[in-house]
Amino acid sequence: MAEATNDFIVEMLRKIQTDLSDVKVDVREVKTRIGSLETQFAHQQTQIAHVQVQLAELSVRMDRRDEKMDRIMRRLDLIEPSHS
């Protein structure tokens, strides 16, 4: 009877060991996939930052164009000069 119990325990430990090996493989895969997602997220953040810089540059250019247009319109007497 003790022999059967020992065999059962050894068999269960082998199954647990196999299951644990499978879990380790799965965890490694999940870590790899998470790392890939983190990298993609970082690239997207970089791209968003570049777009924000481009928008800021366009805003500055538009402000300069507006100032230039105001000066032209004042010279042509199309608008009243501001008293600032």
C-alpha cells in the first residue's frame, strides 16, 4: 500500500513539474509580448510628440503670416491702425 501511495505521489509531482514547465513557457511568451507592446507604445508616443512639434511650428508660422497680413492691410488702408 505504501508503494502505491509513493508511486501516486511521484506521478503527481511529475505532472506538477510538467505543468510548471508549461507555465514558465507561457510566462516567457507573455513577457515577450508585453515588451513588444511597450516598445510600440513608446514609438507611438514619439510620433505624437513629433506631430505636436509640427503643430507648434505651424502655429508660429500662421501667427507670423497674420502679422504680415495685418501690416499689409494697414499700409493699404484697409483697416484702421491699432493704437497699442
